[in-house]
Amino acid sequence: PKHIVSCSDKGVDIHTSLGYAEKKIFVIHNGYDLNEFMPNLKGVALLREQLGISKKDTVVFGMVARFDPQKDHENLVAALGLVRKLGYNFRCLLVGRGLSADNSELKEWIKRYRLDTHVILTGQRTDIPVVMNLIDIHILSSSGEAFPNVLCEAMACGTPCVTTDVGDAAEIVGKTGWVVPAGSAEALSGAIVKAMNEFYYEPGNWIKRRQSVRERIKDNYGIEQMVKKYSQVWQCLC
């Protein structure tokens, strides 16, 4: 091929280590429709009611990801267990393929960490912008990623993120969120607690953070930027 397009910087590192020609690779990050993923309360009250989240003062976490070893839901559940032990009240939505009540392995983890009343399994959904607007903090517990779309989708909706340091996650979040090593429930729970404390006790800073996460996506990962870069690559082929 004349050119190779990678959606992530981490992907370039991996592929060049395997022998791909670095000079042929262009990085074009994924772009997002900011008219679809945006702060919008339409549908949020109804979804909250459907999921049985009645207390508006309860912080709501969420992780949108299929059930897969790479997403490391076990680490997330362990981290939430540590947060529960500290006495915090919260709900956590687990959204995606395989995240339903018939997942016996996941149900066992939830039972082990006494999270039955804290975790809500929704399965796969098609209303992700509404989900992202409902949750207060998005958590990504993955052990590996390339360019995790869910971080951008959450941030575009004004939802701050806690993430493991995988793929391009740290670059996406920048200084707007919390980044911890993968595979450490203690580190992940610590970041979650920091986020919760700001949510509860520093409302002014939280409002500014919500604005900054939206602006970061708008400035760096809009669909217009992506289209422009693809056009530049095609022009190089002429």
C-alpha cells in the first residue's frame, strides 16, 4: 500500500514493531458527531426511572463496553467493591453486549464484592448518548485498547472520565480526567474516589471540568477534523 491509516498513536507503535513501514502510516483519530454526542437531558429522566435510579443526589458511574477479557470488568467490580467499603453510595451502569443478568461469571463477581444493590446490568443498548448524559462519571477499566471511542463519546456529552492508561486513553483524557495503571483495583478505586469527592464537594470545579471535557473533544476529535485529514491522505495519492 502507498499509505496506511491508523486510528491511534499506540497502534502505530505496535505495527511498526511488527515491521510495518512507519513512513507510510498516517494517524487519523476517530471523529464524532457533536450534534449527536452533546450535553442533552432529553430522555435522561425517563431512563433514570426505567433503571430505578430514584435519588438524584446519588452519583452514577457507567462503563459502556462489551463483556470481554480485554475490558477487564473484573477489575472494575473489584474497584467498586473497595469504594463500597469506604461507605460511598453510588450506582454503576454496565452497558454492552453480554452485560446482562444471565452472565453468571459477572453476577458472581458482583455478589463477591457485595454490589448487588449498586450495579445495574443493562445489556446492549442503542441510546448511548442518553446513557452518557445520565451517568456522572464514565469509567474505563480496560487492560488494552487502541483508541477507546467511549471516552470521546462520554466527554462529548460533558461527562468526565476515569480510565486506565491503555492505548490512546491518556492522550484523549489529557488533564480533564483521571488516568491510572491497568490491572490495579486499588489505583482505579482511588481515582474514582477523587472524582466522587469533587462531584460532591466541589460543584464549581465539577462544572468547569464538565465544560473542559466537552471542549477537549470539540477541539481535537470532531468529525470535521477527521474528514479533513482523510481528504489530505487521498490527495497525497493523486
